[in-house]
Amino acid sequence: MKVYQALADALARHGVDTVFGLMGNANLLYLPAFADAGGRFVAVTHEAGAVAMADGHARMSGGIGVASVTHGPAFTNTLTSLVEAARSRSRVLLITGDPPPVPSHFHHFDIATVTAAAGAGYERVYEPASLVRDLNRALQRIVAERRPVVLNIPIAFMQAEASEQAPVVPPVPPPTAAAPQPDTLDRALGLLTSAKRPLVLAGHGAATSGARESLIALADRIGAALATTVLAKEMFAGHPRDIGIFGSLSHGVASEVIADCDCVIAFGAGLNMWTALNGDLLRGKRIVHVDIDPARFGSYTPVDEAVAGDARLTAAAMDSLLREADHAGNRRWADKIEQAMARHIPQADFVDRSGTDTVDIRSAMIRLDRILPARRTVVSDIGRFNVGVWPYLRVADPLHFTTMGGFGSIGLGLAGAIGAALAGNDRPVIATVGDGGFMMHLSEFTTAVREKLPIVVLVLNDGAYGAEHYKLRNHGYDPAHSAYAWPDLAALATTMGARALTVRKIEELDAVGEFVPTLDGPLLVDVRLDPDVNIVRY
């Protein structure tokens, strides 16, 4: 057996069912071998798309996403997506390889150094006979270190005899999360019991730990408000004291509750610059920070008590101790929040600014939230449009939402959504992207068409790079410098073989609901926005 055949076989025995990639000399043989063995090879149009798709696939499947590219510029083309995956702590294996061992070969490149700069791990296959052993090690590091790993398989090995290989050894996950230490728990409980107006804040770490019920039980005991970060949105949906997103995207009632609270107990949340508004929202409050990763403590915001522990186990332990102490929270505070939330409706937070041929993005998302299937996955790009999407387009479970924004690069959302759609979760995938980001990776829309993926791609189209449009005007320059005369996006999508709609009136969104049940490929919805309507609070 040749090395390329052994690699295809080892990937399959590791349970890899999908590889995203673009063929070149370094992967020309093992990708068809992998497909012939029953695996799914998804051919992309750009290497950045391969890694972003593997990233989206990993986030929604809970497994390891695999991307494959050839050497030289193919690897450098992946870098933005690789940094995104590293910043988001995604489980991604990127297979590439050194070019032929010829000193003058123009694809020679220091893969290890650039991989380290990207924040990913690096492994290589040292000899043909060590292929499986080295692959095992790369996959184990991905799981143990919670970050992508680049595996360098030199092209010179591919057609060599594989010889006898080590057995395939599945990666072993880290040990289950531990309960907190009693002494830190006692100090944290001291702050909780002295709080008059507490607030429980859940982040992505709390969502992945399955902490919803434990956090609700704790909040009910102490009479706390419930809030989430963006990446845990809708975790407490349905609870009468759920105030939604904590931070720069908070609605009116939530902002008042956050201002009034005197103690925040954060579980699995980074307390970053957007959640804490650079610390402004937490200033003057007592902060208890619970996280499984002690490296997060103090990264963005100073805290009064740091508790290393799993969110679910820590919340349950806190609730148990408070129950034993017969502690009861401030019912007046709890009642005030419940009454305010019972009166709150999303439309009350803004004045609709739809124009003659444009819609207000907030009104559009509120309408789509009712039209689209409730059980859905939402994968978001980043851009100015986010402030009109994230608070209003909901999901049934926080783990059904992600944003390709760990590195702040626009343009990765479409590929991430394609990867999510191929994760096999039997949920329609909604991609929310800006027009600029969509055009950056327009070519990957053809990948969704080829794969017949029923993705709804919402292009929030203001005909400009929106943040720059606003900032240019703020600095006294003509915002037209940021404007782009794009071609007709619906016509482009139709030419590519997809269905498409152009929406200039809010009621035209109703047609989306008519398309979704029968989708056998992507649907592009070109939602026209006014670039002069700015809803971002800079």
C-alpha cells in the first residue's frame, strides 16, 4: 500500500466522513482514494473556503473538521481562515505538505513558522512508515489543545510504500470538568449572598457544558436576572427573567437591568470588550467569574472572585449550598425584572427606518424570525449588519448559532455555513452575510449549488462597506468612497443555478417562507438596506 492510500484509509478509520479541499499535486492522490473508500470530498473554489468550511463543520458537528490543500500558495491562502479557527478554538485538521525536495522549487515555504504565527499547532509526517502515528498525534493535539493543527505530509512521501503502520488510535478527550474548590466557592457565595440585585451571565462555555437548568435553578434561588453573551444567545429563552444579550447589543429593558444590578456572576463567558463594553458595564459591580479555563480570568475585566470549575457543576454546587443555608433572594428585584420583560416587545426599542426601496434590518429580522423554521442553524459573518441580526434572529438552542468573527475578518460566513450544512444536523442553515463579505467569497456560492445544500443566504446589502461608510461621514469625507455598485446579486445567483429573491419591501420577505420547505439547493435573499441608516452605537 502506498502512503496516499494509507492516509485515505487512516482518515476513514478515524471516523472522518467529509474532507473540504482544493486539489493540487500534494493531495491529488489521497483525496480521490478517500472518496473511493466512501468518504465525501467537497471540492471548494478557494483554499480559504476549505478551512472555513471545516471550521463550520467542526462547530456544528462537535467533531474534527478536515481540510486539505496542496503546497506553497495553497497553504498561504488558508491563513485568514486558519487564524479564525485558532481564535475560535475550533477542532480543525489542515493537511498540506512540503513541495518536492528541489532547492529551486518556487513553492518552498516555512509552514511551521507561519502555522505558529497563526496560533495553530504544527505536526509533520517524518517518514512514510510513521504516517498513521503522526496523524494520530495531530488529531490528539486538536482535541487536547482545542485548536487547529496543520499536518505537513511532504509530497515526496505520497507514492512511497507505507510499510507497516501503527494502529489507528482515536483521540482521547480531556478529563471531565471538575467541581470547584470549596474555599473559592465559599468566597464567591459570600458575594452572592450579600448582593441585593444579582445577575447571572452565561457564555458559550456555559452552553457547551449543558448548564441551562443549573443556572436557572441558581438564579431562581437568588432572584437573579438571566443574561447571555452573543455566543450563548437564547440559552434562557422562555424564562420570565431572561433579558437576552448582555453588552453592546442589549435592548432597552436589559440595559436598565444591567445598570441597576450590583453583582454579576459570569459562567463560561470571556467578559470581553463587547460583552463588558471595555469594562464600563461592570464598573462598580461585584464580579464572580466561573470558567473551566483559568487563563481567562482577568483577560479583559478584573474580577472580585475567580472560580475554576465547570459551569454546570459549579452552579449546581452553589445552589445546593444556598439551599442548605436556606438563602432566599430579593423577590422585589426579581418581580421588577419579570414585569418589565412581560411588557417588552422588540419593536419598542427602535423606530423603523425603512425607506421607499429599502428595509430596516431590525424589522426584517423580526419578520424572518417568524417566517423561518424555529429549529434552525444560524451562521453569521461579521459586519455592521450584526447589530440588526443577532438580537432579533433567534435560534432554538445556543449551540445552533455561531459567528465566523474570532479574527474580525469579513467574508468567512458563507463558507462556514456550507460546512455547517454538511455537518448532518437535519436543520436548515441560515447564513447572514454583508454584501461586501459575500462578494469576497462569491465563488463559494457555487460550492453550495454543486452540493445542492438547502442554505438560505441572507445578504444584507447596503451597497457599501457599511462601517466605513459611516466613519467616513463622521470624519467629514464623502461616504461614496466606501460605496460599491455591485451587479444584481439575485441574477448572479440564478445564473449559478440557485433560487433568489430581491427584497426592497418588508412584506416581500414572506416569500422566503414559501421557498424553504422545498429547497433542493441554496436560496439567496438580497435584502436591500440604506447605507445612511446607521444603528451601530460607535
